[in-house]
Amino acid sequence: MRLTLLNHRFLLLIAAATLPACYTAQGNRAWADRAVYSVLDKANEQVLGEQREFVVERAIDTLRKRLMTTREPVTLSLVQALDVAAENSREFQRQKESLYLSALGLTTTLNDFRVRFGGGGTATADGTSDTSADVSLTDDLSASASSVVGTQVVTNFVQTFMRSVINGGQFDGSSILNMTITQPLLRGAGRHIAREPLTQAERNVIYAIRDFERFRSQFAIDLVADYWNVAQQMSDLNNVEANYNSLKLSRLQIEELYNAGRKTIVDLGRAQQSEYSADAQQVNSKNRLQTTLDSFKLTLGLPVTAPITLDAGELTKLVDQGVAPVELTEQEAVRLALSRRFDYQTNVDEVEDVGRRVIIAENALNFGLDFTAAISVPAQQGSGLDLDWSKINWSAGVDLNLFLDRIPLRNAYRSQLITFDQTLRAREQAEDQLTANVRRSLRDIQAALDTFRIQTVAVDLAGQRVDSTTELYNAGRAQALDKLDAQDSFLSAQLNRNAAIVDYAIARLQLMNNLESIRLQPQGLRFDMTLPMPSSAAE
């Protein structure tokens, strides 16, 4: 190996020119993004069967920013609401960042198993009065690597240039090359032991993608449910206002009849009381709607003062879709959920993770026995920049560590055994909880179906009762109380039917989510809400 002073200076100039670009903040940010997105591409293909474009930064032109500069009213459809949440929701952004950081952590662990370089240099001057003064320049380049079988290699190359300034001497150089190799033979030996940090980091990214997909689907369903609930309250408010207007008209008619002596004070009092009750119900409905709408804005990540309204036609679409029984037995639904749910798959895999850590803790109980070897190559005599490969110094041996303080090792091993049992119970708990969630979703669907059928009949009967009591009342053959009671029953049946339709649609989506059957688009939160329920035959 020969390195002249000219070549040495040339390499230093190249390093001085290139290092600033490597250390810029913007350059490192782009570098990290490329590494993370590459990791996520591979992990997405493993979990989802496809690569998906992922960008951690928030969108620049968002509805929130536009609303901060304008007071123009905005009506959001259901699909638009999902898009707005994907751009503006703080929780959605936090989940994206969590996924990014998990992949970023893997790049750190991957680096631990790559060749890592180090380098630097020093320049010093020292002297004694005016009799001597020396200048020295030293630079070194090092490289280290850890293999997946536990082998550690460290290499160091050092060059030193010295010159006597007062005596006018020339730069004299020297160099030396050192290399050491360490291989565990007992404690820490084996691919499964040495590679464990990388194995766990890779699996953590898989878990993070599963968690992100579970969050996306649940968050989308929750948004849809909130949207429908607001739309339902808007419809309810319309019914309440119509009921108030009807009761107000009835009170005016009864008041005229009372003034004409054709109705009693009791009839008038009942009419007034019903009007006041309907007015109070109207006030409460308006207040409840505004509170729910503000909460929905917060979920979307929009200012609560933003003039946002929802499309009432979305509830009409929901009603037009109707309701239908789920042709899926409880046993089939539970089996599908356990075989498809991402979070349950992670629960199962975590048992394996802890099992590996038990093996590692058991391995740590062994003595430390490491094989070590080292070589050192000095400079040639009279030519300080040339290495003399004929004078290699070498050494080899073993290092023994008895680890006589056994209590920490004992406790770590016993703790891992307990953790393993806890993880098994956590998996059992997850299985039972998932089964309970599926059973509850099926019951909710059935309850909503039964309620819808009942309230549909109730609306028809209540409507007929309103018509008949109104005719009888106008003919003087029914009391005001009968008419008012019929109107109250009609309003109550309408509100209950709307609630049953929304409850059915939400329960159906929740069951599909429990079966991991919600298929969101690769980015954002959109999905097809008309997808059929999966069946056992599809598996």
C-alpha cells in the first residue's frame, strides 16, 4: 500500500468538498425519507401484497387553511369528509408519523449490521523557546462491522506527518494498520442470538403497518358513523320543527275555537303546553346538533367556528339502501375474524417474539467465551508512508468471562419466562375480546333490524292515527289530548326509525371491520361502503 503526500492532500481536498453536502439538514432529511420509504415499500408488500406510496408530510393546500381565510359556507359530502380528515386530522397525522418512526428505527438497526466508517484528523504545533518547534498532522480512517452471526471486525488506519519548523526539516510520515476480530463461542453465539435486534426491528415495522391499517379502517368507520349521526340529527331537527309548527297551528285553531266558546280552557291549556314542550324540544335538538357538529369538526381537524354543514342527502341514500339480514353464522364470523384481523395476528406473533427473548436470556446464562484475533502492519523502515507487509504482527486467543455475579442473569431469565406467560394470556384475552366484539356486532345488527321493522310499522300506524284523530277532532268527536298524543307518537316513531337505520348501517360496517373486510384506498380514508359481507366460502 503506497500513499504519496500529493495523493494524500488530494483526498483531503475531495473530502473537504463533499462532506458539507453530506451534513446539510435538507440532505439528511431527504436521505432519511428515501431509506424509510424503501423499508415501507417492502413491508407493505409483505403485509398487504402491494407497495403503497407513503408520504409523512401533511398536505399543503388543505380545507383548514382555506377556511382560515374565508367565511364562505362549505357543504361536505360523506366522501369529501373522509378526504378532509385524511388531510387535516391531527390523529391521522400522528399515526402516519408513528409508522414513519418505526421504519426509521429499523434503518438505525440495519446500520448496526453494515460496515460503519469513521475518520478525522488533528493538527498540532509544539516547541521549546526558540530552540525547537514541531508541527504534526495526523489523520485516521476506521471501519467496523458486526455480522448476523456475532462476528465483530474493527479496522483502523493511521497516518502521521511531522516537520521540524525551526530546523527547516521536511515532512516525515509514518503509518500503521490495525485489525481485530472477535467471535463469541458460547454467550452471544449463534445467528438467532446476534441477529435478534434486527429481527425484532423488522417485525416491529410489520406490526406498525398492521396497526396503521387497523387505525385507518376504524377511523374511517368512526367518521362515517359520526357523519350519519349528524345527518340523523339534522333530519330529526326537521321533524321536530315540523311538529312544533303543527302544534303551534293547532294551538292557534283551538285558541280561536276557545274564544268562540266552542273549546274549553282545558283544551286550550293542553294545546299551549304541547306547543311549549315542542318548542323546548326544538331548542334542545338545535343545541345537540351544534354540539355534535362541533365535535365532528374537531375530528376532521377543522376550526369549530368554520361554517360547515353536511349533505342531508347522505341520509336519504342510507334509507334507500334499506336493511337486510346478515347471512353469516356466529361461528363463521368468529372464525373469519380470527384468521383475518391484523391486530390479532400481531398478538400471535408477539408470543413468538417473547419466546425468542426467553432463548436469548437462557443463552445469557452461559459463560462468556470469545475468540479474538488481531493483526498490525507497521510502516517500512525509511519510508513512513509504505506499509511493510512482511512484518505483520499478529495475535490470537480466547477471552473467558465467568459472570460470577449470577443474580442479574437469573432474574432476567426468570422475568422473561413470566413475560412469556403474560403474553400467552394476552393472546387469549385478545381472542376472547375479538369473539365478544363479533358477537356484539351481530346482536347490534339484529337489534337494529328488529327496531327498524317495528318503527316502520309504528310510523305507518302513527300516521294513520294522526289523520283519523284530526278528522275526529275537527268533527268534535275527539279530545285535543287524543290529537296531540297522536302527533307525539308519530314524531317519536319517525325519530326511532331514523335511528334504527343509522344504527343498522354502523353495526354492519363495524362487523365488516371486525372481519377485516373494509378495503380502503391505498391513500386517504375512502372506501366502498356497499361492499358485500364476506362469507366463509370466500376463504
